[in-house]
Amino acid sequence: MKLLVLGCKTLREGVVVSAIFFIGGLLLTLAAQHVVPDMLHMNHAVLLLGFVLLLLAPIVLISTFLLSILPGVKVDDDCEP
């Protein structure tokens, strides 16, 4: 149950990971449409990876938020902005 203990650092890391997934998914999707050649359907594989990252971004963000509001998962750390 130690994995569910969230503090300010963990919440910030969840937001950063979500932002990286979202930006990476956008960049991979655009690269699949405009840069990657059609050879061996590589553009479809890169497009799929981009869509997976775009789907994972809100899932990571929502799961981090839900874990932070669970009752009984309180950490007494000083959160400084």
C-alpha cells in the first residue's frame, strides 16, 4: 500500500508525465502524417503509438487525481508552491 502514498512531489510528477505523454502523442501523430514514409506501414505504427500516448495522458492525470483524494491516503508533508 506504500505505492498509493501521494505527496506534492508525486502529484507534480503525474502532471508532468501527463503533459509529456500529450505533447509526445501530438508530435508522433503529426510525424506519422507528414514525415514518416508509407514503407511497410510504418506511418500506421507511429500513428498508433501517438494515439496510445494521447489516450494515456488523461488516464494518468485522472488516476493521479483520484489517488490523491482517496480517504486514508494522507501524507503530512509541507507542500510549497
